[in-house]
Amino acid sequence: MITLQSMMNRFGDLPTLPVVATQVSELINDPNSSTGQIADLLKKDQALTAKVLKLANSSYYSIPGGVSDVNKALTYLGFNTLSQLVLSVSVVGLFKDRGDSSFSFSEFWKHALGVAVAAEALSKRVPKLKPQEAFTCGLLHDVGKLVLYTLEPVIFAQAINLSQERQCSMLDTELSLQVPTHVELGEAVVKQWKFPSVIGLAIHHHHDSWVAVNKLPDHQRSMVQVVWFANQMALHRHTGHSGDYSGGQYNTLMYNQLGIPEKDIEALEAEIVDNLDKAGAFLHA
């Protein structure tokens, strides 16, 4: 039987995260870190820096006149946004598409981007959440599927096919197959990468019911609920496809539980659609 531990023991077979991304992750977790440190780190990886600057100059951030170096990008975007950009770009470029007809990498990342954009927009209306962090949590919420895809392609294909046949989520299928789930694998791999703990929590709980996450502390619960909600929105709107055939469900009551008044919902959903169009640059960086 394949266990979570046996899968984790094979994490060394996964592509290696860029050293600079790992070090940036450590800076995020260090309250004494500075903007100068992240600028110095990025100078060590010109390829990664080029991708980050390409995104910084995209319509998603709309920096007046654009930026040509990391220091200027930091001036406009700030430490948190640029740090999250480094983590996001590093992971998006990490896994490789094998050309499997049952699973589209481009559709997977479209879904992930849809969740990221929705999570960021939602988080701006929830006290004490960091929108940049919500974006990263949303973008990486399904990264465990890519771990399964890479390490156990036969099981992954079986899970995808059963999910389609049963019109359910991959989590339901993984549980029925009694294999490590993508939420467990995703949480484990970002923990190994030393990403902020809230990212692992959002990954682990993004399928949990609204009631189930009430056991978490307030700030963690809010982030998990935002990512859960954003995922349901992306599924409901058919934004990309990650192998989840459950359809997605959400309602006005859930907006209210996040503290988002009903009068703001129409404008919020329009903002998400508009930002998703601008965020296409992430898929080309």
C-alpha cells in the first residue's frame, strides 16, 4: 500500500525548487528581514529575476512606466508582494507536462490562477488578511495533484478518470482509492520547501466544509475560508480544469460570513473577472 510517508520519502525525486526561492521563503518567515535582502538574493538568479520582472510589468500590477530592476519593483510592489511573486513563479515553472491526454497543464494552471485571483480579491475585504499571501495560497492550493502526477502517474490517471466518471472531486476519489490525497501531499511539500505555514494550512483544508474549519484560530480560519470559497467560485465558473468534476457551490450567506456585505458582491465578482483577464501573464512567465 502506498502511504503518505512512503510518498514523502520520494520527494527527492521531484524537481528541485530554486535555491533563491527557498531563501526568499525563509526571509518571509523572518520578522527581521529587509527589502535589501530580497534584492540581493534575486541578483543571484537572473533567470528567476527576469520572470519576476516580467510579471511586475504586466497589466496585473500596472506599474507606471514599468520597472527594469528589482529595487524599483520593490519600491512599487513592496516586500510582501515581490516575495510572493518569487514563490509563485518558482513553483509554476517547477513541474513538467508529460503530455497526458487526460490532464492539461495549461487548464490546471488556469484553474489555479482563477483561485488565486479570487482569493486575493476576497481577502482585500476580510480584516487582517494579506492579499499577496492569499494569492499564493490560491495559486498553490492544488500543488499536491502535481506531486501525485509526477510520482505516481498511474494512480493519478486512475483518480482523474474516476472523478470524471463519478462527477466528484479528486479528493473524494483519492479517499476511495485509499491513496495519499493531494491535500496531504501539497501540505507536506510546501512544508519541505519551508513556505509560510498558512500556505500549508490553506492547501490542507481547502476542501473542508465551512463548519469544519471553525476549529482553526481566527486569522488562519479566514484564509482557509477565502481559499475554499475562491476554489468553489473557480469550479462553478469553469475557470480552467484541475481534475475536479464536483461543479463548485457557494452562496450569499458565505459572503456574509466573511463579512462581505451583499451590496458589494456584484462589484467584487466583476473585479475578479477583470483581474483574471489581466493575470494571464502568469501563465506565460
